[in-house]
Amino acid sequence: MRISNFKGMITVATATLVSKMVIAQEVAAEAAEPVADAGGQTFMDIVFSSGGLGITIWAMIFLTSAATMGLIIDAILTIKTSKIMPEELVDVVRQALDEGDLGSALDACEAQPGPLSNILLSGFNNVSEGFDIIMDSVSAAADMESEKLMQRVNFLNLCGSIAPMLGLMGTVTGMVDAFAALGSASGAEKATLLATSISQALYTTAVGLLISIPAILAFTFVKNNASKIILNMESLTFDLIKVLRGAEIEDDEEEEY
């Protein structure tokens, strides 16, 4: 009796152990399958599964990226010497002033509007006030045109500063969702929610940096280029209008006689 009872106990223990191992394998398989599915999600799946707040953050990140690209293209096309200081305008104005034909210089500036034309027109319109007034008006106009150029450039710096902040916001909301999943979900659903939330957090940070780095590099390059062009434009303007000082002196001498 004792031997049979002992064999029965061994049989029951073995069956119980086998059944527990089978159940554990089934649970592990169920938990591993969603994790694999979560890891196989595409980038757009991560975006659209991040909830209302997450989608809003992604939309702002995409808008910042589009604005950065647009500003870089705009800077490449507009902030260059040929656009700000056209050689044709410089040659025509220089020739007209050398010949003492202020009217032709005015017509040339009005026909080709731009930063250099605006500065020269400011000086030409005050030619009767004396050379000191001309210099003051030209300096004021140059400062205004410089500010207009730098305002456009500064938007690149703004994009470079906003992008990583949006990425950080996405990281925070993703981690909040991840910890919320730990408290609300269980089993296989918990693994899926964790994988999705953490993916969102890491993706937003990465995309924010990918936008910020080119924006800051472009801002530095464009700003230096704009500053160089502005200095050359001011130097060229003073070189062109110095002829007006000679004309004023000649007029004064003629009046004395």
C-alpha cells in the first residue's frame, strides 16, 4: 500500500509540473507575439497610434520640418549678391552719377526695386538737404533693409529651437502613456502598449533632432552670408553717393561766384 501510494503521489506531482510548464509556455508565446507585432510596426503606425495629443505633436513636428525646408530654399534663392545688389543696377547708377544725371539714377532704382534700390532712393530723395542728411538717410535705410533680411533668417533659428522641444514633448507624453499602460493593462496588451509608447517617445526625439540640426547649421551659414552681403552693400552705397558730395561742393562754389 505504501509503495502504491508513493507511486501515485509521484504521478500526480509529475502531471502537475508538466501542466504548469505547458501553461507557462502558452503564456510566454502569447506575450511574445504582440511584442513582435509591435516591433514590426511602421513609422506611420507609430504616429497614428499615439493618440490625439501625440498626433497633434507629430503634426507640429511635420509643420516645423516643412517650414525649415521652405526657409532654407527661400534663403538660397533670395539672400545672394545678385538679388540684393544687381550688377546692372550698380553699373547704371554709377555711370549716371559720374555724368551728373541724377534723374537716370532715380529711374534705374525705381525700375529695379530691392534693398540696394531702396537705400539709394532714400539718399537721392534727400539730395537737396545736404550731404550730411543724405548720409543719415542712407544709414537709416541700410539698417532697415538689414533688419528685414535678418528677420527672415531668424525664422530658421526659431525652427531649430522649436523642433527639439516638440521632440521632448513627444518623449514626455510617450513615457506617460508607457507608465499608464503599466498600471491599466496586463499580459500581452501591456507589452503592446509599452512597445508603442516607447517607440513614440524615441521617434519624436530623433525626428526633432533631425530637424533641429540642419536648421541650426543653415541658420549659421545664411546669417554669415547675409551679414557679409549687408556689409558689402553698405560699402557700395557709400562709394556711390560720395559723388553727391562733390556735386554739392561745386554747386556751393558756383553760388558764391
